[in-house]
Amino acid sequence: MTILDAIILGLVEGITEYLPVSSTGHLIITSSLLGLDRDANTKSAVDAFNIIIQGGAILAVIGLYRVRVWSMIQGILGKNTGGRRLFTNLVIAFLPAAVFGVLLDDLIESMLFRPWPVIAALALGGLVLLGMKRWQDRVFASADGDDSADRFIDIEHLTWKQALLVGFLQCVAMWPGTSRSMMTIVGGMLVGLRPKQAAEFSFLLGLPTLGGACVYKALKSGDEIAALGAAPIVVGIAVATVSAALAVKWLVGYLAKHGLAAFGWYRIALAVVLAGLWLGGVVQFGPDQSEAEDSSSDSTVSTSVAG
């Protein structure tokens, strides 16, 4: 892996991690287009790199939401009731992914971390977002037209049951191409959060989810990651941090005004283009079938919740 490869993958990770378009799906496709998965023997190292650079997205949210993070630290110390409640709900929402991510890791790696399942998930997720946009227009428009707006809650007043529901929906994003952000933003809106606050809860939930994925991948594939060298990893994380911070600030403002429809159309269009390029023989995704079969037992891609 070259430094240029690390920069490109860092940009893709940072820009897409918190958008409802699937960072993992984009990273799998980008790695294929860069030719980084042609050699089945090194593909697992690239896949590990794509998980580790999520650390940049974590740093971006910690920086942007440092006030929220500090309130949770105070809550842990017994000095902030709202912060303690938020921290508790994030832990509850994280638990399903922590359990199912470990239990289903190898199964999902072998079956779904391939371009075609990603393309299918992109298209299906696009349809979900278009459906959510119609629901959002109906529900939120009716609320703005009367005095019922107080039925919407803020993230500090989520119940543990609502947080758990968001956590289970997050598990759907174990299918790469689905998008962790999409499922948690949709989940937040379904339990009563406005789009902006649903996005904020999604960002904060990414701290334990992505952090757990990074630690799990580092422990599981430490030798493969070390083989890449320190420079690409540092560059990838740095680029991901800056690009994720910019993407988060843009997304919060965009959702408050426009909703989710544009992301749905983007996902569908991307799926169609990628499928057309592959069927037309313009691009090749993944290693040769013979290489893939020879190395299938060595695949170590993390199946933690895809962004």
C-alpha cells in the first residue's frame, strides 16, 4: 500500500463514515478499484487497514462533540445526571453490536465482504431512505403544523428501550453496504428524535462501536496491520480525521433542511453504475476466483458494524 492509497482510503472513510451511504461498502469498492484486493494474500491486510482508519472518525467526533463527551465523563463521576443517562443509553445501544459482531464475525466475512453483496445493500438502503423521506415529510410536517411538536425528544431523554431498539437496528449494518449511520439515524427518528438529534446520537454511538471495532481488529490482525508499515496507517487516520470532521458539520446542517432523500438516490445510482461497470467488463472487483478460493480460509476482514 502506497501513501497515495492511504490518502484516498482515508478520504473515503472520513467522508462516508457518518453519511448514510456506508463507509465500509465504499472502502471495499475503492480498494477494488485501486487494485488493492487483486492479491488474495494481501487483501486481508487492506481490509484490516480499512477498519483501523476508523480511528480518525472517532477522533473527529470527540473533537466536535467534546462538550457532550465531557458531560458523559462528568456523569460517570456522578456530577451530571443528563450526561450519565446519555452514557448509559449509548452503552445499551452498543451492546447488540458487541454481541452479534463477535458471534457472526467469521460468517459475515466469508459471505458478505464482497462487492456484489455491497452493491445489493447500497440499492436496498437507497429504497429505505426514500421511504423514510416520505414518512419524515408526513410526520414532521404534521407536527410543525400544530402543538404536538413536544412529542419529539432529545437524546438525553431517550429511554433504555428506545436506545436498545436503535442498537438492534445498528446490527443490520453488519451487512457491508448497509450503513451504520443510516440504520442509527433512521432508528433515532423512528423512536422520536428529530433528524439533527438522530444524527448526533448516531455520531456518539459511533464512539464505542467504531472504537470496539478498531480494538478488535488490532488484536485479531495485529501482524497483518504491522506489515503495512506505520506511515500509511498514520496518514490514513489523519486524513480520515479531518475529512470526517468536515463531513459531520455539513451533514448536521443538511439533514435539518433537506432530509434523507438525496442519499437514497445516490445509493441507488451508485449501485446501478457499479453493477453496469462490472457487467460491462470495465472494472474487475476482487481477486481471481481461483485465488479467492485458495485463500478463503485466511480472510480476516472485520465484520463490525459497517459505517
